Amino acid sequence: MRLFSATLATETNTFSPMPTSLSGYRECVFYRPGEHPNDAPRMCTAPLFVARNRAAAEGFTLVEGSCFAASPAGTTNRADYEFMRDEILGQLKEAHSSKDGPVDGVLLGLHGAMVAHGYDDPEGDIIERVRAIVGPKVVIGVELDPHCHLTLKRVRGADITILYKEFPHTDVAERAEDLLDLVLATLRGKVKPVTSLFDCRQIGSYPTTQPLMRAFVDRIKAMEGKGGVLSISIGHCFPYGDVEELTGRILVITDNDKPLADRLASELGQEFISMRGRTAPPYETVEGGIASARAHNGSPVVIADPADNAGGGAPTDNTTILRHLIATGAESAALAPIWDPMAVRLCFDAGLNAEFPLRFGGKIAPTSGPPIDATVTVAALAPDAWQSFGPTRVPLGDCAAIRIGGVEVVLISNRTQALGLEIFRNLGIEPTARKILVVKSTNHFMGAFGPVASKVIYVDSDGPLSRDYRKLPYTKVRRPIWPLDEQTAPGLIH
């Protein structure tokens, strides 16, 4: 038995002022066949990583394709998308026509919210082209992020589609294990997967660290593997991707039981709809959030800034919260990250413990706010640093910690959100020893910071990722959809 696996992934914010090119992929994940590290999966590469580790024991041969992934930003340019796509397709063609025999299955690690110029559904495009190469009998399995556009084209083109269940995404490897299990079971004739897709017609945020979604996901996980139910996935949607099929959807896979899949998808879809407006945490203003943090009797207090989250395609250089901390004389406060490669370079040039005037942040767009001009002390320098996110390692590039009064700021070279405690610890800032920690992230930070936080406060700053989706200038999204419209028409679509 021969399986082929590859990755092409990014999360595209179509409103972002930052275009995505091949350099963005080279900075994040850019591995040719056989180059993927052995220590842990990277962004969306878990299917390949898991299959590599299980191939010998499971009695199959893994043919590794290229793995490309970029941090969330704007639309990928057409030529670069087609270059990466065609490289992977070329590798698949070669593997499928090999003297060792054709491939029996394909494992794709995709994100699901990628957009390229000329392609609003790159994942659907890739799956369609893969199917054209391998034919109808080869089993195609796909792993997606729940912040995806769960389009009909890709669901119909793949045999098995599985989304991560957790937000923060701490279960990427576990879901890749599930995907491989089902692909192998299908190839061995043990199951015959059939799918149903329910369109909930809604845009929202669904952290699984909040009670309502926690209970929903736990109940769904308990259903899998019983009574013919093979897999259940919740497509949250990615609100900042202006494409026609932006919406929340429920995907159910059963063992050759379409009526069961339809019924369960409909029931769970209606339950998901009933949660509208109740799944996201409450938000405070910047001023109110910082005041609440100071007043809280305990530490550290973690303040999340989702509106400037690189994980949603924001620049991560907004200065509003930092400016307020400095202006109000905050003490024992640390903020991470501010993406400013030039400021990092200047800090390295100045040297450790140097005190010098630095302009940083506020560079990319009006929503970045004005830059900070201050005399700073270079408190620490860390070349080629990284942070953890579940089982994965996320590169930060060269980093610098600067101190302005009682506030420490982590400057990074590779744009990303705050995920692991290492983003502070790399630079000698112990998170548990600070009163206030500001993290630019929507909810992924909770995997590492939640367990050490005395309190978590979410603020709605003036960053580019508005928490009120009615303010976004959609032009392609199919209407009606909640909360843009009060009356919607949800239902089964596959």
C-alpha cells in the first residue's frame, strides 16, 4: 500500500494590507520531499508527520511531497500559488506512475481559508486536480483548520475530511491520527465513508475554552466511533475571508449510512445555530481592561488583544494598548509581540543593555496606530528564536526585549501571534513573575497562558480585526447570513 502526503496552507485575510508571496512561505514552512523535521509537525503538516511515524508499523509506504505554509496575511499572489500547487501535483503524478505501483491514498494537510488571486477556493482547486490525477478509486483524506471555508467542492472531492476540534488548536496531531485511521480503514474495506454537510448560515467565534463550546465539542467527541458515526467536524468559518462560502457548517461522516449522517448533521447544525451570540467571551475597552487587570488581586493577569492578532492576518504592530500602559505608568507589565524587524535589527546593532532612542510599531496601516518614540533599554536579545504551540514549533526569528519604565516589550522578526510562554522566556521575561501580560492573540494563547493566568481579560482594541463582523466590507459573502442578517435559511446542502 502506498500513500502520498503534502501540505499547502495559509489563512487568508482578504481585507489585510499585506500581500502573501513565496517569501512568506519560505519564512514559515518550506520543505521539499524528505526535508520535514522529525521532532514535531509544523503548520498543517500533521498528516505527513503522523503517516511518516506510522508507515512501518502499519505496513504502508509513504511518498512525501512538498510542504508549504505561510503565516496568515493577505491574498497569495497567483503565480506563487500555482508554482507550489503544481510542484505538489507533479510529485503526485510521478508517484502515481511509479514502477513501484500507483498510490492508494492521498493525505493532504491544508488550512481551508486560503485565497489566491484568481482562486477563492484553492483547497477545492487542489483536491479537484488531485482527483483528476489519481481517479475515483484512490482514497483522498484531508485535514483542515476549523477556521476554514468548508466548501462543497472540497467536501465532494475528498473521501474523508476532518477538522481540528479545539480552539486553541491543540489537537492537530490527534485529528491527523484520526484521518489516517479512517483512510486506512477505508482502503482495507472496513468502512465506507459517506458525508453530510449542514450549512448554519452564520459568522462567529467559537473558543472551546468557553463553557458552551466546551460542552458541545465534548459531546460530539463522545459520539464518534459509535453507532456508525465515524467523524464529526465543526467548521467555525474564518470571518476575515471575503468569499462566497464563508459560513459555519457541520460535517458528519458515517459508515455507509447517509440517512444517519443527514439526521445528525441537521440536529447538530440546529444546536450550533442556537448558540449564536453566546459563544465568545466578553470584551472590555483598552482602558477598562487595563484598569481591571491592575485592580485584580492576583497575577499574572493576561490581557488578550484579538484585534491585532497575526493569526487572523493582522500586522501585529498596533500600539494602542502599549501606549496606554506607558502613559499610565504601568509596572511589572510585559507585552508580546510587536512585529518590527527593523526595530529588532536596531536593537541588535545597539547591543545588550544599550539605552537609545527607538521608533517602533505603527508601521503597516492606519489601524496600526502611530509608532512609539521612546528611549528604551535593550533588556535581552535572542537570535533565531521560537515558541511552542501544542506539538509544533513556531519560528519567531531574531527577537529583542526592550524596557520602557515598568513595561517590557518583545519585538519579533517573523510575524506571528503569542502562542507559547517561550515568547517571553526566550528573552528572560518570566511570565509568572509579571502582574500584567498583554498577548496579541484571539484564543490560541490559552493553551499555554490559560493554566498560569490568575485572570484572563479580552479587550477590543482599534486593531484591524474588528470583533463586530457587521463592520467588515464584505462583497462576496452569500446572503442572508447572521449577524449581517437576522433571518437566514440554514439547511442540509450535501
